[in-house]
Amino acid sequence: MPEEIKENHAASTAKIWGVYVSEAQKYDTALVESWRSDMDGMLIFAGLFSASLTAFIIESYKTLNADSGDTTVLLLRQISQQLAATANGTSFSLPDPKPFIVPGTSVVCNALWFISLGLSLSCALIATLLEQWARDFLHRADMRSAPVIRARIFSFLYYGLKRFNMHIVVEVIPLLLHTSLILFFAGLVVFLMPVNTTMMVITAVLLLLIIVIYVGLTLLPLVYLDCPYRTPLSGAFWCFLQSLRRLGES
């Protein structure tokens, strides 16, 4: 009789753990697959954006050095003046060459665009690493063993994700990409400043509109809890407001 009770208990326990493993596997797989699909989209956008930004940088970084065309024109002008002075029998002294001074707009524009490119490439790198971590997580969680052991593995891996704040890493990647895009538009405004005032104003208005919309999407979930719109900063602002509220209550 005791043996029969033990067998029934073992069967019931195995069944309970089997249900737990099944549900845990569904949840973890859905969570990790959603991360992987998000990272695929981020990689595509980061690649296209980096390629477009590189085309702008190829043109902008030239303004950091003296233009060889301007130097050639200056030399030809000096030669012409020297030949005219020789023909007139007058003396001609070469003026001291003016040192090249990098325009402030060129420095600011290139700094913004290079930072933007660095953030975009960093986003692609972190997204690639996250996909590798997700594949490794699913591989380790798919080990074939007894239900009790698999349940412990699922619990161990899941709490590892929470302990090392994997969800924060997932939220940081789009935030880097958003920051990179805003820096690109800011650099574009500075780049157009000495070129054309009208185009600079249009781009500046577009940048301001993007920032206002982004701030609105960030703050809307804090005012309307049922708002489906949010940004990676919405959670951070929510935690900050909750911290202020706790301090006020204490």
C-alpha cells in the first residue's frame, strides 16, 4: 500500500511539474521570440540609417580640411600677379599664407554625425549580441530531462534574465537608435546653416516637431494609463515619478 501511494504521489508530482514546464516554456519562448523579432527590425533600420548617414559624413568631413581647389586658385592668382609685376618692372612680394581655420559649424556638424553613427553601430552590435543570447537561452531551456529538472532550469534561467535586467538592455537599444536619429537631424540643421537659411529653418522646424512628438509620446502613458503609445523613456519617467511620490509620502 505505501508503495502504491508513493507511485501515485510521484505521478501527480510529475504531472504538476509537466504543466509548469509547458506553461513556462510557452511564456519564455514568446518573450524571447518577441525580443528577437524586435532586434531584427532594429538591425535592418540601423543598417539602412548607418549607410545613409555615412553618405552625409563623406561630404561633411571634407570641410574639416583646407579645400585643395581654393589653394590652387590662390596659387594661380599669386603667379598671375607675379607675372604682371615682372612685366611692369615692379617688385612683388608674396603675402604670408593665411592659416586654415575650421568653421565652427563644420566641427559641430561632424561631431553630431560621428556620434550619431557611433550610436547607430553600437545599436546594431548590441542587437546582434542580444539575438545570440536569446538563441542560447532557448537552447539551454530546451534540454530534454525530467519535468522537475526542466522546471528548475526554466526558473533558474528566467530569474537570471530578471537579475541581470535583460529587459532594460532591450529597451536601451531603440533608445540609442532614437538618440542617433535626433542627433542626425541636429547635425543636418548645423550643416545647412552656412549653405541655405531657408533649408536650415525647414529642417529645424522638422527637428522641433519630432522632439515635441517624442516628448508627447513619452509622457502620455503617465497621464493616461490606457494609452497604447510609449517610448523607451516612458518606463524610466514612471519609475522616477513613483520614487518622488514615495519620498513625498515619507
